[in-house]
Amino acid sequence: MKILSTTQTREADAYTIAHEPILSIDLMERASRTFTSWFVKKFPKSTFEMVSVICGKGNNGGDGLAIARLLEERGYDVAVFILNLTDNETEDFKTNLERVRQLQDLNKVVIKEVSSVEEMPVFGGDEILIDAMLGSGLNRPITGALADILHFLNECENTVVAVDVPTGVFTDMPTVGACIEADYTFAFEFPKLAFLFPENFHYVGDFVCASIGLDQKYIASVDSPYYYITSDIVKRIYKRRDKFAHKGVFGHALLIMGSYGKMGAAILATRACLRAGVGLVTVHVPICGYEVMQTAVPEAMVSLDEDRFIFTKVYDLPKYSTIAIGCGLSTKNRTRNALCYMLKHLNRPTVLDADALNILGQSPDWFEYIPKGSILTPHPKEFERMFGKVYDNFERNELQRRKAQEFGVYIILKGANTCVATPEGVCYFNSTGNPGMGTAGSGDVLTGILAGLLSQEYDPLEACILGVYIHGLAGDIAAEVESEESLTAGDLVNYLGKAFLKLRKL
Ligand SMILES: NC(=O)C1=CN([C@@H]2O[C@H](COP(=O)(O)OP(=O)(O)OC[C@H]3O[C@@H](n4cnc5c(N)ncnc54)[C@H](O)[C@@H]3O)[C@@H](O)[C@H]2O)[C@@H](O)CC1
Ligand SMILES: Nc1ncnc2c1ncn2[C@@H]1O[C@H](COP(=O)(O)OP(=O)(O)O)[C@@H](O)[C@H]1O
Ligand SMILES: [K+]
């Protein structure tokens, strides 16, 4: 799913109105119905005494008024609070206000105007609040009376659901000024870029998005560097196996991993590589890793280093279809030199993780040796070691895109909404995964999956998108059974099969 900027969304809105054609008031109605259908399922009437909709006077407020009317039709007790802080009312706001006033005349809805925080009501414990104060029309940081009202609302214990954008959040740049702290945000058509960055979680809460019927052809024609990875992208990438396929066609991966005390990383990655469908896997480990590797992963072949404790040299690189290096590797001098030699002599996309990235961070001159199309999988700390400190996630995302372009590589910045940046400067944000995956070794599992997919001739972009999605999906299935708390990296490997099954059924 493409992610559009606010300006582009406004253009898509205008195009839809002109070419569907549809009146803008009817598009607002359609958006509000989409919100309402989700809301009634999420918050059934029986669970709340009352819904209070807090409206501004722009189109976000217009949505709020339409939602108030639609919820009343569904049998909810509804109160509307209109913030009387400006005289600028949009036409669609005015039309929807007329419509709600008719319900007020029938004593079906209560409407109250509020000009300052002192006039805000005391909300009951069972009341749910809908934030329709400001949406994508925010054009300056919120201060003054509106900021006071937002602080008041944030002090209330009530569940807050934001319409389209939480009031005060800038969708395409870092947020400054007061903001509502929503528990849920229902975004029209696309998630906004800001929703994908951790600093806004406090304001956005859990977000969902649904189409309001904007013109899909127009959206497809718009240039945007941002995508959200949904199941339909992944389904297009996933390849079913040929009936006559055999292990020879699923590739032979070489994983260079592990050092004394860190063999677990190599084991997790190797198991994940096998579970991701590789034909053959060889793990190159120091002598101290031989027995543990042979015992823990009997399906894997072992290539032994000359050194007892660390990686120093590997032979026969051309015979492998894919190489991944770095998990539990150490950054000792001889390992560093061996990595440098390999990078200079490898001539195909390689997966680089963990200590391979830490070594690159210590020797920035070596970035140019990385084969084009390789995949680097840093977590934020490793990213910082390689490319330096940043002020916020917007800046980090820009840096990630720039570095991916500069070195012609894929950079997977891991975390919630893991972001894949391509050599063309495009970003794909993942939609699967959960905080249970913040546990030792889950990154090693991703590296193994990526090596397994590359070996099966998924191209690097396909491997990145399918890899992060299936890794997160395995985490989501595992968390449902095991809980987020007790999820371990080994569980990710064990649930990978269920994730593939789920993917096939999507
Ligand atoms: N295609 C879409 O996405 C659609 C969007 N719609 C709704 O329209 C909204 C956008 O509506 P608008 O463009 O009217 O904008 P808003 O309703 O977000 O607010 C605009 C008003 O707020 C004022 N304002 C901006 N920053 C302020 C600040 N810091 N303090 C006080 N006032 C401030 C502006 O001057 C303007 O008067 C969307 O978020 C969505 O809810 C829907 O009606 C249907 C279609
Ligand atoms: N809150 C979260 N939501 C979704 N995924 C997460 C979350 N926290 C961590 N992950 C995932 O778990 C993995 C952690 O990787 P990493 O930090 O490299 O772990 P390790 O070094 O222990 O292997 C990444 O793929 C990351 O995307
Ligand atoms: K809002």
C-alpha cells in the first residue's frame, strides 16, 4: 500500500471528487461510514454508556458530526462538543452541523459549544471520546486555548479514538506543540508516515486504516517513496513450489556466524534458514562450534575455521548460492580482516548483520566494497554505529534512504514497523510483528530467513519484503499462543511454518 503525503492525499481527494464524480459532502459521508462500521465492531454499544464527539470546524470536525449522526442511528447515546475557537467553518462542516441540529431538535443528540477549557464537561468513566478536532489540515503547532483543552483531555482516563489523524500530529514531519494522546487512530485510506515512527506512538496509539474509496488509478499514478507492506504485496511475491522441484533448486546457503560463547546466534540463524526453505545450508564456525552445531542442527553441514574461537578464513565461496555473515561473529582484528577480504571478493548480494555491521561502523571506508544489492539488517544502535547519530526518526529515515542509495544496498532498519530502504531510495514499512520480538536472537532469525529466501532465488527486494513480513507474522502467531512476554527467538523459528501456512491462505 502506497503512503501519500498530506498534499498528495488532498489531491487524490480532489481528483476523486472531480472524476468519480462524487460531491465532497458525499465523500465525507462515505469516510464517516467507514469509520463508523469499524467503530461499532470495536466498541459495541453494550460496553460504553456514551460517546462524546469533540469537533473542530474544518472537515475533520465535519467527519466528527457525520460520525455522531451515524452512531446515533446505530443506537449509541451521543453528545457533540464543538470547539468555538475560530469562525472559519468549512462548507461540509456547516452542512453536517445542520444535519445534527435536526437530531438535536428531536432530542436525539446533545450539542454544546465550548470556547475554553473551563467549559469542558466532566466525562463519565464509561464514556468514549472521539477526537475530530483537527486532522490533516494542521498547519502550525497547537498552542493557547486548544492546547489547554488537549491537556485537559489527556488528563481524563477515557478511551480516545482519533478520526484520521490525532489532533496536533503533523503527518509528514516531526510533531511540535500540543497533541491529543489517542488510544486508537482510524486513518482514511492510508496510514500517515508519522504513524510509523516510535516518537508518535504516544499520540497515535494503535492505528487502523481503511479505504474510503479514493481513486485507485490516481493513487497508483502518484510518485511516493513510501509503502506499507500489506498481505497483498507479499502474496504477489510468494512463490509456490513446483511439483518436481528438489533440493538442488532451492539453493545452498553459507552462513558465517558464531564465535566462542556466541554459537547460539549461528544455531538460530541456521534453523531459520532451513525453515525458510533453503535446499542446503553450510555453517562456517570456529573449531569450538563444531560439536554444538552438529548436535543442535543435524540438517546443516559444517565448515570449520582454522581458529578455535573466531572466524578468520573461509574457502570455496563461489560454490554457494547465498552468503550471510555476522551473527555472533565478534569484531576481533583477524575477523575484521577476513570480512574485508570477503567483501572485496564476493560479487553477489550478501546478507550482513550484527558484528559484520559493527565492523563496518569501525571502518567506514569498507562500505564501498559491499557487493551491490546486498542486504544490511541493523537495529537502531547498529545503524547509529554505521552512520552516526540523528535527532529523530524522520531524520533517521532520510539518512537510511540516502545510504541505501549511496552504497546500492538494501538497508533493513529493524524495530516496530521495520523499514526496508532500497537502492532506489524507496521505503517499505512492515505491518507484522509485536514487542514480544524484542528478545535475544530474533534478529539472527531474520538473517537466516533472508539467506534462505535469497537462496531460493527471490531477488533481494522480494527477499526483504517477504522476509520481514513472514518473520513478524511468525512472531504474531507465536505471541498469540505463548504470550509476548515468554516469546523467544527459538519460537520464531518454530512458528515460521505456521506463518507460511497463513500466508498461503491470505
Ligand atoms: N481524502 C480524505 O482524506 C478526506 C478527508 N476528510 C477529512 O478532512 C480532514 C482535513 O480537513 P481540513 O483540511 O478542513 O483540516 P482540519 O479539519 O484538520 O482543520 C483545518 C482548520 O484548522 C485550522 N488549524 C490548523 N492548524 C491549527 C492549529 N495549530 N491551531 C488551531 N487551528 C488550526 C486551519 O486554519 C483550518 O481552519 C481530514 O483529516 C479528514 O478528517 C474527509 O472529510 C473525507 C475525505
Ligand atoms: N516492538 C517490536 N515490534 C515488532 N518487531 C519487533 C519489536 N521489537 C523487536 N522487533 C523485531 O525483532 C528483531 C530484533 O532484532 P535484533 O535487535 O537484531 O535482535 P538480536 O540482536 O537479539 O538478534 C527485529 O527483526 C525487530 O524488527
Ligand atoms: K482528529
